[in-house]
Amino acid sequence: MKRISIIGSGNVGTNTAFFIAERRATDVLLVDIKDGIAAGKSLDLMEAGPVRGYVTAIRGTVKIEDIAGSDIVIIAAGRVRKPGERREDLYRDNAPTVRGIAEQVRRHAPGAVVINIVEPVDLLTLLVQETLAVDRFKVMGVGGLLSATRIRYLVSKALGISPREVTGLIIGPHHPSMLFLRDTIRVSGIPAAALLGEQRLLQLIEDARNAGDTILQLAQRSTSYYAPSSAAAVLVDAIVCNTRALLPVSVRCEGEYGVHGLAIGVPAFVGEKGVDRILELKLSEVDRHAFAQAAGALKAAHDSLAA
């Protein structure tokens, strides 16, 4: 059985453990530096097992060295955005924490596939990969997978159908500049625009693009965490079961889509070793230009923060 460690036992980390447990595929270790937090939340999760029907073992620890031998490590430790705050503003606060965690992962679980959920996702996923100094395909961020779940929900709600019937692919930065590939937004293979109308679909795309900010403004004291946790659980499932599922993830590109030395959301096949390969789609001229602009802005933010 695969071993999974989640570093950070806040809302995202704990709910990720819950969603993984619900899939009944692997045991989970929760890690948190605050004494008693991980142990208490793991006990709470285990006591829900008899009701929810999972037998997954979930335990908590304050010892980072307990991640030794993990097959998958999920990084979920960092502060969340405040209302009106840009994702890039988080970097200066979260980068030292995430870098320190990556150094511990390199020391205790160097063979693990690493998933980053901490914002800003693209910038910190790249930092993790550089700190670990491992194959770029062994480190990924949730990226477009989270936004894809949002557009699927919004389209299904607008049509009054199950979200299971809806597909959609989002590439580019985990940022309002992300690119929704409209032709991939379909209902049982039928273009969503044909069912909703072009203008209605465009409005739903804007709603999905700004969903994170909307949730933050409504909730005030917390950003979204159920959706990011579920996205991380999907990645774990693809790795544990070696499904080679095609998923939009943030991963370091070296030439793909014209991007070099940046982690950015792209479609990739995900299996037991992490990203198996990146799928390079033939984009329309409009989409290619929008992706290039978004990637350029991400690079500018990276260079500014690095400086």
C-alpha cells in the first residue's frame, strides 16, 4: 500500500486526508508543527470512519521525520490570502515555509512524488521542484484541475444536470489569467455553447475564473478548501492507481507550449511516478496568444520576486 504524508493540518490538509480516506486506497499521515493539531484531527477523522465506511488509517505527528518512506507528500502548510490580496503577495510569506518543508522532504522522503496546494501555486511549485532538485515531473501543483471542477459545476448548475456529464480543460497560470479552452467544455460530448449560448458560457467562465476571489470575499476569513482538497485527492488517486489520467496540473515546463523554466498549468498524463508526459495541444491563434501573455506575466512576477 502506498504511503501518503500531508504536511499542514489546516482546512486544506485535513480535508485532503478525508477525501483520500473516502477513496479507501491508502493510509495517511498528517504532519503539523503545532503540538496536538495533527493528532487531534486525525483522531476526529478516524472516529468518522465507522459512519463513512472507510477503514483507512489516519494518524498525526509533529515529527517531520515521520514522512520517511512516503510515496506521496502533499504540501498544504502556508497562510491563506486575505480579501483583496493578490496571490503574488503571499509568496514572500509562504516561500520560506514551503522551501523549508521541501528541504525536509529531500532529506527524509527523496523518492516521493510531491503535490503542492499552497498559493501562489505555480510559483511555489517551481520553488519546491528547484529545492528538491529532482526530476521536474515528480513535482506538481493542483493548478487548472481546481478551476476545471469549478466550470464543470457552474455549467451543470446552469443546465440542471449532473456535473459528471460535463468536461472542461483549463491551462495557464493558477490566476485570473488562466485560459479556458472553450471547445473542451462539453456536456456528454456536446459543446456547452450549443446548449447555453455563447454569451451565457462566457459569463460562466468569468464566474469560474473569479471563483476563488468570490469565495474569499463571501467567507472573509478563509479561502476555498473543499475544492482544492478534492483536486489533490484526484491527483493522489491517479498516482496510487497508476491510471495515467489526463489532468491539468501545474508542472515545470522546459519548451512545452513555448515555456522554459516555469511551473504552469498544462494537460498531463499522471501516474505512479508523477507526470508521465505533458500533452501539447494545438491551440488556436487566439488561445496561443492568450496563453503566451499569461505565461509572460507569470515569468515577470517570478523574476520580480526572485530579484
